[in-house]
Amino acid sequence: MYKNLILRKGKDESLKRFHPWVFSGAVHHIEGEPEEGEVVRVLDSEERFVAVGHWQIGSIAVRVLSFEDISIDACFWEQALSAAYTMRCAIGVAENPQNDTFRLVHGEGDHLPGLIIDVYGKTAVMQAHSVGMHVEREHIADALLKVTNGVIQNIYYKSETTLPFKAGLGQENGFIRGGAPDNQATENGLKFYIDWLKGQKTGFFVDQRDNRSLLEQYSKNRSVLNMFCYTGGFSVYAMRGGAKLVHSVDSSAKAVELVNQNIELNFPGDKRHQAFAEDAFKYLDDMGDRYDLIILDPPAFAKHRDALRHALKGYTRLNAKAFEKIQPGGILFTFSCSQVVTKDNFRMAVFTAAAQSGRRVRILHQLHQPADHPINIYHPEGEYLKGLVLYVE
Ligand code: SAH
């Protein structure tokens, strides 16, 4: 039987609205001494059942797995992963011959706080952000192989940098099921090498799939700059869309190597593409006015709320440079993936940049994360990616 955690009076309100976290300040006491990662039952101050979830030391004390009084066993994992997989089939990203790159589990968005699973072909890359999910990794792996109709054969567990350091788990990255020498995946019919061993996040930014498709539609005969290109997702789509030239820029030499490989994989010998390892601000200062389609997809400028003001200034400075240089009639795809930066914050930062540049700017599209990164309506914090497509006169 699970240990009980009793909440302070009135601290069950947000849980009753299905918000999936219990903050440490809401805890009155715990019966017994659970180990980090153990499942606990959460009770209100009158000791009525509220939820069941993973206990952890830190500001989020419990990550809720269910609002029903159930056991978190093999059956639970099979049901949860099966529901996630069925949804990915329903929205057309899984079991689709044109696409085998998708997010299967998006933490709170799939009622599984602390767990991320991205799928690349036959390999799933699994990332635990909580001790509880780390403890459960073997059960999750078993369920994953069982519910995905043989699609997933290999599981790479990549939690070295995402688990709380203080928990001292000493986790190393590696395959926990199968092992795949082949690291190619397909997104909307385009091929990509995925570096799950050393790459950022799970090896690829799956969340830009729909936005890359939109970019493709705007690429014909344009001169494209893909700033912060990483593995070159946007560049490959721009090439297929018929761009006149595509320049990819990233400060990381490794990223430049990856984008070149991915272009070669899809468009061997095509001379329209070139990649440069350079700092964004320096490149934008020196580049002249040759581009009429620019993508700005920087890393999160603010990881915490304290850094918000500084981050907004960063977005303004970056976008101002693009507005100054883009050709008349140019199109700017600009993004923020900082969770603490709201849609309005971001829009204001970009608005300020537009005003500084004195250009006339119109919003063509407002972009967000795709359907395989669902937002639990009771956990609005899960909305992180926002973008604007702007027409610059
Ligand atoms: N657009 C990419 C994801 C971008 S991730 C995609 O669709 O996959 C952010 C990238 O910005 C990283 O590859 C990182 O190396 C790069 N980066 C970080 N700081 C930078 C800087 N100052 N100048 C140029 N690139 C930078």
C-alpha cells in the first residue's frame, strides 16, 4: 500500500481542478518516509483521497499520475502509453509512411508529468525529468514495446542531464531495449540523421514539424536565412520548397556538420545550400540585405522567471536586426521556446523591434507547438512554443 501525504487545509483546490502538481508548501505531513520517486497517495486535510503520484524532494513535491485511487502497475503504464500512441495515430503522425518522427509522450500534456518520449523510426528516445519516472523506466520500456504494434524496437534512455542532480542517481545514457546502428528518421517525407547519443534534447526538435511545413510553402524563389539552424530542419524544407538559396547558421560547428549531412541526404550535390558556424548577432550585423525569408529560432533566452526581462530585451535586439536587414516584401518566421515568455510578452518584444526598425510589419500567422505536444488545459504551463510569421514591407 502506498504511503499517504496529507495536504494543508485548502491546498487541494488546484488538484480538484486537475492541476497535476503538489507544491512542497502545500504538504502538511507524510505518513512514513517515502524514498524519492516512490508513489504516494495525496489526501486532503480531512484525509479524503485526492490523487496518486510520484513523490520528490524539491519545490514540486508530487507529480500526479492519477486522480483515481489506483495502483501504478504494469497495467497503468500500458493503458497510459496506449492512449498516447492511439492519439498519435489519430492525428496522423504515427503509422504514417511519410512520417515516423513524433513525440509520443509530452509530460503533463499526456498526464505523465516528468516523462518525455520522442520516436524516430524504430527507436524511441526516453527522457525522465523526475525521479519517479526514472524509477519506473523498466516498466515504461516494457509497456512501450507492447503497445506500439511492433513499431518501436529500440529504446534509448537519455536522462543524464534531465534528472535532478541532487538525487544522486548517477544515471548514464544508453540503450535499455534493443540497440540501433541506423539513426535515420523521416519527417513529412524528408530524411534526417538523428544524433540521439550526443544531440540536444532527444536529438531533434520535433516540435517545429508543422512550422517547417508552412515555411516550405513560402520558400519558392526566395533567399533564405535559417538562423539557429541546429540540424537544419527548416533548411531542408526550404530546399524542397524551391528556395533560390538557403544559408544555415549556428554557433555550434557540430550543428553545421549535421545540417550539411541532412542537406546531402535529401539533395545530394545541390549547390543552393551553404552553412556557417558563426554567432547569430555577428552574422546578422555583417550579412547585408540579401535575404527575403529569415527564420529566427533561438534557444530559450529565459529558463526561469527571474531572467524574463533580460530575455525579452534579447528577443527585441535579435528581431530588430532581422527587421533592419530583410528585403522589402520579406517574410520573417520568428520563435520563442521559453516557457516563461508568454505569447503577449513575445509579441510585445517583436513589436518593439519592428517599431525600432521603422518598417511596416503585418502578422500573417501565429504559430505554436504541434498536436503531438498537447497542452493539458489544467496545466497551461505546458504551452511553451510560440512563433509569428511576419510580412515586412
Ligand atoms: N531551429 C532548430 C532548433 C534550434 S535550437 C531546429 O528546427 O531544429 C537552438 C540552436 O541555437 C542550437 O543549435 C544552438 O547551437 C544555437 N545557438 C545558441 N546560441 C547561438 C548564437 N549566439 N548564435 C548562433 N547560434 C546559437
